[in-house]
Amino acid sequence: MTAGISPAQCRDALGRIYAEEIASLQLLEGLLQNEHGFLANNDIDGLETASAARQDAVARLMKLESERRDLCRMLGRDADLAGIAALLAWCDPQGTLSATLGEHARLSGLCRDQNERNGALVGARMARISNMLGMLAGANAAPAVYGRSGTQSPALPVAGRLVAARA
């Protein structure tokens, strides 16, 4: 299982990877907060700059994740939670990395929540714009109708008239 790597070397490698991920997550957290401000203030130029910086931070996180996966694979472990836990049990039985892992999990969750908040704001803005465009274009204001299969069906041809009902 060791592939020529000692437990201390594995622990050091994981510690370095997680430390770099934490730094990248801290950066991403700030970028997501800035992005929210740009979205709220309709600052397109600021949003473009923030988006490019966010992409760079995410690319860095993906590179570090790939490095962690490679280490796991090299040591014969899966890169999922169970594989990481088994690897840590082997290379860090004293739990010296537990505080680092806790901070990594906390920051990951915070970034996920902030990203979802920004996504919800973007979604709400897009729906509002779509509705305004529909009003300007004179689009039919009838709500979408869904069939039994869950797919959208054309709206009923004559509003208010029931041809057949089935429960």
C-alpha cells in the first residue's frame, strides 16, 4: 500500500495540499463575497473582473484536488471520504491534521453557501428579465402547462373550457 512513501511523507504531503486548498478557499470566499456585491449593485465591470479571479481560484482548487487524488491512487486508496479516512488512519493516527481538515470542511461549506446565494440572485434576475422581455414582446401570459409525463405541453387552446377531466 505504501508505494515507497512513509506515513510521515504521506502526512506531510496531505498537510501541504490541504493547507494550499485552505488558502485557495479563503481567497475564493472573499471573491464570492465581492461577486455578491457586484451582482447586487449591477456592477458589470466589477463582475467580469471577479469572475476571472474566481475562475483562477477554482482552477487552483481543481489542481490541488487532482494532486490529492493522485496521492490516494498512488497509495492504493480511493479519493472518496472513506479512502481519505483510511489514508489518514495510516499516516496520521495521532490526528495532527484534524484541525486542518475541520477548517477545510468549514471553508468548503461556506464557499458552497455563498456560491448558491450568488446563483439564486442571478436566477432571480434572469427570471425577472425574462418576464419583462415577455411583456415587451407581447408573449402569452398563460402559465406553462405540464402533461402527465412532466414535460411541458402547449397551453390549452381555449382558456376556461374543460373538455375532459380524469383523476
